Amino acid sequence: MHLDDILYPAIEPFESGMLEVEAPHKIYWERSGNPQGKPVVVIHGGPGGGSQPGYRSYFNPLKYCIVQFDQRSCGHSTPHAELKDNHTMASVKDIETLRKHFGTEKWQVFGGSWGSTLGLVYAQTHPERVSELVLRGIFLCRSKELQWFYQHGASEMFPDAFAPYRDHIPKNEQGDLIGAYYKRLTSNDETTRLEAAKKWTGWEMATSKLIPDSDYLEKANDAHFALAFARIECHYFINKIFLEENFILNNVEKIQNIPGVIVQGRYDVVCPPVSAWNLHQVWPKSELHMIADAGHSVGETGIAQALVEATDRFGA
């Protein structure tokens, strides 16, 4: 089955704007679908990835009012690639500010990768505002997950893709690649920042699909995208997402009454399936769909089909 056979046709927003949240930050938002439909907020990955037009196609546009936004300092939000006052609970606050802005009582939360992380933390902070969680590529942001992908683990499966990322850093600094990249991504020298951003982004794009995708790889060459993506991700990860270790699992009782669907690629190298399994085991109202022939990307057919089935069911 082709992706076009699964997703709803592309649509354009009926409304968009900028919302001031905390100086100097303004976040870009847009709404599409049915203005009177079931509200859903779509939380993009990264952090720093920005929302994408294609995310709208995971929802029936007749049934849903689809809210998308760019998290602080990425996508169309301003200022670009700014790290000041950019942290997890600030983003949780921004989501709640958006909900109030639209006068929405309760909404579905849809997110993948870092979007699953932020979606879970938002739901644990404001459980009364979440009708369902539809999550993909679970990322709990534990230290072992960060080490797996950015230091050693995924490197054993993608040694050819890992080498340029690792070798951008001198050997004497390779024992802490996140720290070494953070130093370069926050350098006062623009060339240093951009070169590091390209290598960091290239590593993630090379591993995000079961079958490598040239369009994903090209994202590393987009300086505007790569700088926000790499700089904000590294900022969050060197600070352990500004939350205590194992925060999500330690607070899982707060979402016990929220129904949810977890869609996980069996061969997800970026966010290994064990995190989805760990979450499912302690969240009784969750369904886990392990997709046998998929990696990390929302655009893989098995993952897309399971997500659309979930949004169709919750939107009925």
C-alpha cells in the first residue's frame, strides 16, 4: 500500500497567526480542517523540528479541527534558534496558552518522537485537558536513550552514517559527543555552528527510516532548518530536557484515565521500541501497535496506517 492510499488529501489552513508567549518568544500556529470539528493539537518532533504540512493528512478534515504550531525558536516561530527561556515546561505552558487562546475545553494530543515526550509531559501536567493521546516513536528522554543514539548503540547499526557525525569532533572530545556538539552549536562563530548543525542533523536524518530517504538527508543541507533543529535538540539533551530522570514513567499515574494509542516501529533506531513497551506496561488504557516493517518515521506506511486508524476511531 502506498502512503497516498492511507492519508487524507492535502489541505491548507483556514487560519494562522503568531502568539506572544514569553518575551522574546512568539510562536506560529495554524488551524485546518473543520472549525467545528473535534480539536486536536499536533506536537512536532525535535525539539526544533518545526511542524509540517503533511501532518494534517493524518486526520479526517471533516471531523477534526487540526491545530499545529512551531515550538519556540523553530519553524516560523521567532526568534530563530534562540535558547533563552527554551525548555520543556515552557513548551507545556505554550500548549496550554494555545488551548486557552482557541477557547478549547479539551483536545486530543497527537505527537511523535520528541512530540510524544512533550505530549506526555503536557498530559501529565494538564490531564483534564486531554481527551486522548495518539503517540508514535516513543521517546522518554532517559539518559540511556540519549547515550544509545548520540554516543554508542545506534552507531553499531549505522556505522557508516555515524562516522561523519563522530569524526566531526576531535578524538580527545569523542567521549562526550553531546557536550562537544553543544560547545560548537553555541559557538560565537557562525561557520562553526552551521558545520556542527549539518553533521548533527545528518546523523538523525540518515537513521529515521527503515529504508534511507534522500529527502530526509537533504534536510541537513537546509541551514535554517538544521541550525534550529541541532541547536535546540542539543540544548535540551545536554540539560536532560530540564526534568528529573525518568520523569514520564515516574508520573504515569496522572494519565491513567486517558485512553491512548502507541504506534512504534519495530526497527526504530532513533527511539528503540523498549521505551514504547515500558510505557505501555504502566499505562493500562494504552494500546501498543508494534509495526513489524517500520523504523522511526511518521511517513512509513505501516505507522501511517495505524495512526490514521486511531484518529478515525477517536474522531468518530
